[in-house]
Amino acid sequence: MLANPILNHHLLEHLNTGILLLDADLRVVFMNPAAEALLEVSGHRGQGTEFPLLAFESLEASESLKDSLISGHSYTKREANIELHNQQHITIDYSVSPVSHPESRLPCLLIELQGRDRLVRISREEQLIAKQETTRNLVRNLAHEIKNPLGGIRGAAQLLARVLPEEDMSEYTNIIIEEADRLRDLVDRMLGPRTIPKQEQVNIHEVLERVCQLIDVESEGVVEIRRDYDPSIPELEADKGQMIQSMLNVCRNAMQAMLSNPSPKGRPSLTIKTRSIRQFTIGHNRHRLVARIDITDNGPGIPEDIRENLFYPMVTGRPDGTGLGLSISQSIINQCNGIIEFDSTADSTTFSIYLPLEPL
């Protein structure tokens, strides 16, 4: 029964592993739907095309395919960086096995493809979420240890001010009280929002428009704001005020980076793009529908030495920055079961915010 060609074809069509069959000239003879999805090409267009034109790794990799045909030796490559025909880059594992064509009996290559990008991203997100939770616990414990003695110092300074013989000496106790209050406020900001989120149905584009208004006012119209919205995105359940604060922190960071380091390519520009994604995994949870908000600036990029710890409190690339904005934004988005990621180059940075549109 397994030798039935109809059954064999049916099984190949339903595999999650990408399967390609190449002839002696490395032209595609067959590709299953999983390979079509991974290489972002239809089987009709891909058939008869040289494999390196669809998915190019290097000249050496192409030579290895030809050598495998001649020698008859199989091999496997892990985490190969592939450039697709549409200039997109993906990371895959692939195995190459010399076989004979089932009909012509001519030598062919059977290639099995496994995408790695999704697994790498899920692993990275799980690590990021775990690190955020550890950081929040650390900050909460640290805040408790700091605020208790601060309260004692402030109270002692107030009592001392009452018994000082000269009124002008209270200037020193006032300094103690003011600095204690400043430290308390700093600790409170590190903890992020302290109120219980007021859950309501929120239109993400109303939130973004409010943020755009604030950025336009703060930058005095210097920053050009471009919008690329998907109006089909449904409302999500969140605290509208906290959501505005989260988006504003990201956009304000971008604005300040662009204004402090003007781009030689022209006017500072902020692009906000929204899209909906189906069957998307955040951490270890798979969601049927997710909103993706991309906030892209043409600023100088994020310094390499702080990228790994960017969402930690007190981490900042600006001399006058507090390093709390992104940490607070990540905490707010995490409370909605979402996550913030970023990608940065020398002249552009994109923060991608993923928010589930349906409860777990």
C-alpha cells in the first residue's frame, strides 16, 4: 500500500517539512506546499527554476550540491542563512540526499528543509519574558528594601526640623526630605503602573492617533509621522491609558534619538504600521489572531553594547535618559500577554509590538 504513488504524493503534500526534488542541473522538479511556504514561491513558478535562484546560500553551497550528485554522499547543514528570490533572508536546516528519479531513473537530489526562524524567535521570546519576570521580582524586592529606610529618614528629618533652634537651619532638613521623596518617586517609576488595569475594549488606532498627536506637539512638528494602518484589526481588551503610555514611551524614545542625532538622509521620520497576524506564537502560547504594531524611525540606531539589556530598568543610550520608559512599556504589554521586540541598524530602528486580539 505504501508503494501507491497517489498515497505517497498525498503524504508529501501534508508534511510540515519542506521537500524538494532537484534534477542534475539543480532545477526544481517537485516541491511540496511546506517548501512553497518556506521559500515564499508557488510550485508552478518554482518548477523548472534553478534552486540557487530561489534560495541562495553561497557559491560554495551550490558546489556542494553538485558534488553530492557526483559522489552520492548525503549531508546536512544547520542554521544556514538563505537569501530568497524576493531578497528576504531566512534561517533553515536542510539535508541533501542523492536519489534516482522515480520515473526516468536519472540522478536527482532530495532536499529536506526545516525553517529555524520561528523556533529561534520563540526561544528568544521565552528568554525575554523570563528575564522580564526576573527583573520585575528583583525591582519589587529592591523597592521594598529602599522605601522602608527612606520613610524612616524622611520622618526623622521632619522631627528634626521641628526642634531646630534656628528656622533657617531647616533648609538642610528640607533637602533631606526632598531627596527622600525624589528617590521614592524613582522607585515607584521603576515599579511601573501601580493601579489595577481598567480593562475595556480599545481601538489600537485611536491609541496610536493619540500618541501621534503628543509626539507632534512635543517635537514641535519637526518629526514627520507616517501611518500605514490596517483598518480591519478588531478591538482588544486592555487599559487604554496604560496602552497609550506604553506606545508613547516607544515613540518618544525614537523621537528623542532622532532629534539628538539628526539623520543625514533628511527630516526625522517616524513610521507606524499595523497588521493582523493569524496563528502566531508569543512565548509558549499560540494565538489565533495577533495585532502587530511596527514603530520605525530613521535615527542612529541602538548602541550595540546595550541591545541585550535594553528592556532592563536604568538602561539607556542617552546621557539624560532614565532608562525606565521601555522597561515600563514591556511590563504593560506583558500584562496583555504580548511582547515588544526590536531590530536596529546604523540608520534605522523598528520596535515591533505584538498584542493578542483574543483572550487565552
